[in-house]
Amino acid sequence: MTVPELTVEQPEMAASPCDGGLSAVSHPLQTLRQRTDFLAAARGRYRAMPGFVLQGRKRRDDETEGDAIRVGFTCSKKVGNAVARNRAKRRLRALARDVIAAQGQPGWDYVLVGRKEATAQRPFAEMQGDLSRALDKIHAPKAARS
């Protein structure tokens, strides 16, 4: 008995109403892994939102990663047990793939920090809007950030 082949159709890129009918350019994301990168992002700009905290910093020109967008994810034990922390981080990773890949700026590091109960239970569409607004605030000039 043979296994039937699966055919996967690629959906056409639909224009979303928020981008004026044009599809957004998506940048590949790299994952932050080293503690020093997380600490450097913590010293940068941040924006607290109901479901998460976004930290971000523009890398210096002498750093080796160039124009890549790097993203890190963290959830402390305050978020819950291992199952709750992993669920929260999965949601944050999906959020980054959807929003940061489209709206993030090359040459920046971002860290998404999970919040107790809110990260796992807040509606995903609301979190997408929150992240979009947080990115706008982080990238805004210093006078317009407050």
C-alpha cells in the first residue's frame, strides 16, 4: 500500500486593508541566543504592552550581523510552569513572524518578553496590533516617543 501524495497549493498573497492594498516586504529573522545580546537589548528602548514587553536597539555599525533583523524571546518563571512558558513563547514567535518580519527595521535587535497570563490568553489579533504600535513607538524619533 502506498501513501497518497499531498499537494499543497500556495495561497496567493492577498492585499490586507492596513497596507493600502500592497503586500508588505518580509525580512528574514534571526534568533538571539547569547545573553549579552539580550542584555544589550534590555539597555535599549522598550515599550510595555498588555500582552508583552518589547525591547529594541539599533546595532552599531561595527557589529558583525549587518542588516539582519534579530529577535529574542523570553518568559520568566512568573509566567508559569514550563508548559505555560513554552506556550507563551510559541505565541511570541508566531507574532514576530507575522509583524516584526514585515515592520521591523534591518540592523535592529528586538526582544519580546512574555507577561504572566496575558501572553497566553490575550487574543492574537489584539497582540498583533499591540506589536505594530510598539514598533512604531520604538522607531519614532526621541521627541515623539513619549
